[in-house]
Amino acid sequence: MPFSDPRPLFAPLLPPTGPGPDAAVTLAIADPHAAVREGLPPLLQEQGFEVVAGCATGEDAEGQIARCAPDLALVAVDLEDMDGLDLLGRLLRRGASTAVVLYASGDEAQVVDAAVRAGAAGVVGTGRPVTQLARALHAVAAGGIWFDQDDSFDAPLSPAAEAALCRSDGLSEPERRVLALVAAGSSTEDIGGALSLSPHTVRTHVRNLMRKLDAQSRAHAVAIAIREDAIEVE
């Protein structure tokens, strides 16, 4: 059964960090089904994406992503040679800048729990219409995080996943103020001027808050904080 609820678990709106408004978002597709690899590209092209690679195996996808460095990778859970989460782990260990969105069917709904803990940028159900898939991918390309919510899947997230979704509790008030200005697009110098801090102190706050949030980038830190209502963005 496909995911039944089109609402994301969270989809924060962030300042775009990827391609400009006139540039197509580059995308790699890793899926064992030829119908997906061949059928999605022309449909997604109409939605502003350029599919630069289509792979059936995780091994091939890892190599193609390293070579092409696409903005996003849409990865099936059941690749021919490995689990999609295994590919995600490999890409994170390599330090790849590509954001990974897992493509899962309803009977794989438990992957949401694992994906949260593993650091995926999102999970989208395979039963979604292309417009919904494109909406999720665009949200991730803009620095957001998107997880479909399946009402038919009643099991709660594990304690580890819940902890991963509530990482902002340890932020100090100065760190929250700095992060709010980061979310507004302010530079290090602008933040220092607004808060009467030296650039070195601002960078220290950013480094510490990213560590506390286990964030891979400033945009990722902002996404986590917005999702947890730790900061407000105008």
C-alpha cells in the first residue's frame, strides 16, 4: 500500500542553497526498476529537474554521484546489490554534498525511523504523484527536509529517532540568536555587527551549534531548528 497521507512530517522553508531560480536541479536516480529510471526523468524535467544519472545498483550510484555531484539523489530502499540506507551511509562517509531522498513504498514505512537516524534529507512514498514528488525534491534542494507521514503506519519513532528530531534543546540563547540570523541569510560579519560579537565568536557559536544539532551544514542546522520551533524565521 502506498503512503496514504501527502503531508510531510516536516518541510521547513529555507533560503535556497542550491541552483539559482533559472537553473535546473540536478538529480541522480537509484532504483532497480527500469520503469522508474526511464519513466521519471521526462516527467521530472517538466518540474525543473535534470536527471544526470540513472542506476540500478548502489555501487553504480555511488560512483555516478561521486562523478556528477548532483544536487539530489532519489534512492530506492531495495537496490539490486544493497539497501538504500547502506548507500546513504556510504555517501555520508564520503562527505558527499548530494542530499539523499529515499523512495519507499508503504510496506517500507519503517524506513522513516531509520532514515531520520541515518541523516537522510527526506523520504517520499512511491505512490505519490509526480507533482508531489517534485514538491518534496524542491523543498530538499532549497535546504529543507521532507518526510512523508503514513497514517497507516502506527508505530512510533524509536527513542533514538525521537532524540534525532529534538536536538535543539541544548542550544544556548546566544546560539539561538546567531542561528536565527543565519536563517535570515546574514553573513558572519553582519551577525557580529547585529549582536556586538567578533567574527571569531560568531564562528565559534556556529561551530558549537552545528555540533549540538549534529548538522552537516548551516542550512541543515537551520532546518533542524525550524522543525523543532527553536527559532523563528521572518
